[in-house]
Amino acid sequence: MNNDTPQRESITETTESSAETAQRLEAIESRLAYQEHWLDTLDAAIAQQERRLMELERLSRMMQERMRELRSADSLGPAPGPEDELPPHY
């Protein structure tokens, strides 16, 4: 009988260990699912920011080009304004 008692304790320990292992595995799977969700969320946010950055860079290039055009037009001399026009009777 002394031989049976240690075996029963061993089986009980194995069962508890198995239940504990199952709980730990479930907790790990839950955390993994949570992390995957946030990884997908962050990925979408980064993709959106990249699109926005590309749009801002495009607008910046357009504004730089427009500034160059205005500077080159200004270097040719000031554009005639309404005060420079001759009245219709001349």
C-alpha cells in the first residue's frame, strides 16, 4: 500500500499540473490574440500616417514650385497694377 500512495499523489500532481498548464496556455493565447489585435490596429494607423505624409510632401513640393514661380516672376519686375494703367481717354 505504501507503493500506491505515492503513485496517487503523482497522478493528482499531474492532473493539477495539466489543469494549470491548460490555464496558462489559455492565458497566453488570450494575450497573443490581444497583441495581434493591437498589432493590426497599429499597422493600420501607420499606413494611414504614411498616406497622409505622402500627401503633405506632395503639397509641399507644389508650394515650393509655386514659390519659385512667384520669385522668378518678381525678378522680372513688378507686375503692372491698376495704378499703372492709363485711363481710357488717353
